[in-house]
Amino acid sequence: MKPLKIQKDIPIWLDRATRALVGDIIGLLSERHPDLLAVILYGSVARHEERPLGAFNPSDVDLLAVFDTDDSLLDVHQGDSLSHTLGLAYIRHLDAPREVKVMFASRSLQEWDPTFITSVMRDGILLYTCGSLPAPFAA
């Protein structure tokens, strides 16, 4: 039996065009990369402390995409394919006023500093899940 895929609402405090881009990124990653376990929004937007669009340097949107692999070099071994997938979403949403940055992680999270993982655990918003989350995010 396949795990249930759950996609949650993207926070309404993001503008419509950026929400559409984030939704498309999640949709394309989940369609083209069946080993996608989760997508977590983190950083200032997740905390709703983002700099406004009218600011000199508005906040970007930070996403962490977690994959069902132990390969801590995921971005090296699958980087071309993942970048291509993201590129498809970016091209379709050139009107999105906020930059969306996606970081990639294995289920072990070994490639990331524990302080970063703690920050994502504390402030992150789970936008998509399929299957069991890595231990730090399962609680």
C-alpha cells in the first residue's frame, strides 16, 4: 500500500503569485521524484517575520525538500534532475515577486548542521508529506 500524500495549505500571508509558485514546486517535485518525503517551509516567512515586498531587500521563501534516501550527496547525484524540475516551476511563474529557494536533504539529514535542523523543527511549517518523516520532524 502506497503512503498517503498530504499537501497542506501554503500560508495566506504570502502573495498569490508566490503561493502559486510554491504549490507548483511541490506538485512537480512530488510527481517527478517519487522519493520525496516532505517539503517544509522555514525561515522568516514561516515565522511570519518576512520583510515586505516593498522593502529594499524583501524576504525570500525558504523550502526544505526531504527525500527518502540516505545519500547525503543528493544534490550532487540528482542535482541536474532536481534543478530541471525546479526550473519548470520557475519558468511558469515568472510573475512571482518573491524568490523561492529550495534546499535538498536526505532522510538522515546528516548533510545539515544540527542547529539548522533545530531551527527548521522549531519554526517550520510542513507543506507536504508522503510517508514517514525523519525522526527530528516526526514529533
